[in-house]
Amino acid sequence: MSTTPALEAKTLFEALQERRPGQYADGQLRTLQRHVREWRAQNGPEKEIRFAQEHRPGEAGQTDFTSTGELGVTICGVLFAHLLCNFVLPYSNWQWITVSLSESYLALKRGIQDALFRLGRHPEWSQTDNSTAATHKLSPGKRDFNDDYAALVRHLGMKPRTIAVGQKEQNGDVEAPNGAFKRRLEQALLMRGSRDFESVEVYEKFVQSVASKANASRHLKLTEELAVMSKLDVSRLVEFKEFGLPVSSGSTLRVLFNTYSVPSRLIGEQVKVRVYEREVEVWHNGKLQLVTERLLGRHLHRVNYRHVIWSLVRKPGAFARYRYRDDLFPSLVFRRAYDAISQDVPSVSTGIEKRVYPGICSEERCIGDRELLGQPGHRRARSRRRHISERPGSHPSLSSRSARST
């Protein structure tokens, strides 16, 4: 053990049993484990020391993302894969939580702004780990802050800092509260009696109510922090990226390496696309035309059958080999209907689409956009989208609205 201190007592015990069969019973393992533990305490190698740090009030706010797979939360019965963005003031342990879909810059931006505008004040430093949401690689072992993140921190009156590359323990003041908060959240879910929520907004309010209860016991130290923190006297930055893009002849837009369909009346037009953390908006001359769930990843596509149906009815032969054909079935029922007809009439030139698509056109119950999280129950987004009509010559009566900012 002196030369190989990483060996475990169980490994040593199994080796002894192999060398001397029948001499050592399984029940003697605990005795050996006790002896090994005593030997290591008296003769073993030095252990790493954790040095307790003294935090100064108002010095820093630390932000980190944590996974939630173990919570098993669902939105209208559908498993909700998400992260929690946790902002912590290390001196008082005050924290604020936002729900995010990915560890992106927009999610980080929303999490930091949500916390600071709730406090009304800001610390001196904004600390993160070396995730790509805040930093980018310069050379092996070296990273620098992204321009967008640096500008955000500067706007909010702070200075950016990060932990050393590969040194997660330096972010322990936020990572430890991650685990503690998830245990608290698990208990709150058990008390609630259900892990299912009608929308992401309702779930996030529940999460933040748990955070508020936890913060109640931190009031005294938080008061000390607020007394030395500077007042937040700037406006909240918009939490989207905006692009000017042309609509292709296929009635689609290419946005951040992903493809989205839009109403066909916009073909050839220049539109503004606002990409939020959870959704994508399409605007034309100051009027909102479309809201859809944001695709996470690259080379993905979301084509709404209502955007292309009328052209496909006139050109049914285009359907069989349409690049985004699988997106066009509003439900599994229609997919099965198409497959059944295809077995009877396999030729792509027979016009079998004419037998399937009239049914799709008349099935108004299949709102089926499945936009914004791709899950049912997102009422706010649904209400904004139901006005969109795809009949030729029709225009949705959409009132213009300003960018979401404060």
C-alpha cells in the first residue's frame, strides 16, 4: 500500500481470497477495511486540504448551470429536459434561479439579469466557470471572455472573472448550493404531490417560490451585502439576438444553422428574426408574423405543414421526396394514413397525396404546431400563434409590438 496507495481494501481482500482459498470469509471484509483506514490515517499519503475562504459582502455574484434529470419534472405529461441557472451571492448565500433549456449565452444573460434586477443592486464582480456561454478558447489552457458576455457585464456595472481552467473547486460557492437547492426542490415537489406542470412559466414560478423561501433565512447577511453594493441604474438589455434574413423560395429561413418554415406570403421578403433562449420570432415591417420553438443544435429543421399545404395540394407529386416531408404530418394518425395509402399505390407519380392532404387541410383540431418547447400546455405561446392563417391571400391581423425590454 505504500507504493500503491490507491488500492482499495476490497481489492486487497479479493486478492487474499484468491491466494489462500477458504481461509478468509466474506464477512471479514469489514475488518480489513477498518485496518486499511487506520493505516492510511497513520501512515498514508498526505491529503488535499480545502482552505476555507472569507467572503466580503457585495464582492461577487457567481453563476452556474446545473442539470435536473433526477427531478423527473414533466410539462403536460411530457418529460421536460432542462437546466437550472443559479446566481449566488457567496457572502449571504442569497440565490436566484431561472429555468433554461441549454447552457447558452442567452440563458446566462437572462439568469444574471433576472437576479440583479430583482436585487436592484450589483456586486463588483461577475464570476462564471469556463463554459462557452461566457468564454472562448485562445490556446491550450487559456480562455478569454466572449464579446457579448463582456459587454453584458460591463453594462450591468460589473467586471468579469472566471475560475482557472480545469479547477471546478474554485466555483464551489455556487456548485455546493446547486446540490442543496435541488434537494430542497425535490422536497417541495414531494410536498406538492405532483411533478407535472401546465407550462414552463408555471414551473419556473414554482422553482422561484422555493428559492424565495430559502432566501428568507438569509435576510440579515443580504442586508449587509446590499448596503455596500452599487445601485443598478441601467435598463435591462433585451434577451434576444436579431438577424435580417431573406425568405427563400421554399418558404424557409436559415437561422443559426437551423431551418424554419414561415408563411408562404413572405417568400422573397426581408424579415427580422429574433432568437430568444426558448423561441424564435419572425417580424415583417414591425409586425409579428410567427413565433416558434427554437431548435437546439445544428442542422435541424421545423417545417409547419400549414405553411406549405396549399402549394403541395397544387403540386402533390412534390411531397414524396420533399426534403422535410416528415415534418408535415401534424399527428401520428396522418403518418399512418399516408403509409397505408402508399402501400396500395407506391408510385410517387400517382398523386396519392391528393387523397391524404384534403383531410389534413380540414382537420382544424390539429393545431399541432407544437411550437415553444414542442410540448402541449404552453398557453401563452399558443395564444400568440393561433391567429396565423395559411390560406392564399389571407393576412393575419397582428398588432405590432415593441421589443421585449425594460
